[in-house]
Amino acid sequence: MSDTRPDPPTTTVTATLTLPPTGLRLMAPPPETISQRNVEAVTGIPARAFLKVVRAPAFPLPVTRLGKLRIVGRSAFVAWIERGAFRTSLPVVEAPPTADELDRESAGDILEAVGLTEASPRAGRARTPKP
């Protein structure tokens, strides 16, 4: 037996969908250039470190100066970072001592570790405590 039923009619259904603002995610293409304004968002490098590197006389990429703004090409800068050149361009900073290391040291050692020195007692007239 063959089925001889007619095709069902087609209908259009319209619905309104409400989304919270956090439910939408818009993706913009990456910028063509990098400056101190967007370098942290694009590469994760702080603006201060970026400026120090691009202002160095040995920086290999072309830098466009627009007032205080320093602009470099994104693709060339990212390629330069991926070659590992950025890490060798920055000064090495020692990590601060851990809490365990500080617990085992004297007060003088702790002050010295953070770059301070103990103050010597002031010369002059001795004061007598009041009763």
C-alpha cells in the first residue's frame, strides 16, 4: 500500500527571543597596529614595558610616533615576541623573598633584602623618661 496523503501545509512561526547582555559575545578582528593603549589587551604585555622596549635604540621594528603615542605593526610585533626577543630586551627583576625566607632572617637582613638600612640612634642630648 502506498501512502497517498497530501503534503502538510508549510507555516512560518515568528518568536521573540530575549537574551541577557552577558549572553552575547561580539568578536572584533585584532587591531592592525599596537600602541601603549592596546598592547596589554592584545599581547598581555604592560604598557610601561612596551614603551621601554620600543623606545630603545636597538628596537628592530619601525615605530611610528604620534605625539606621545608609539605605534608598531601588530603582526611584526607578535612575531618578534614569539621569537623570544622581548624577554631578552627587559631587565631581570629578582623575585621578592618568600614568607618562609623572611621568617628565618633577622630584622636587619629583612631591611637589607628590601633595600633599606637600619637607622642609627640620633646623636645628641640624652632624654630621661618622665615618671
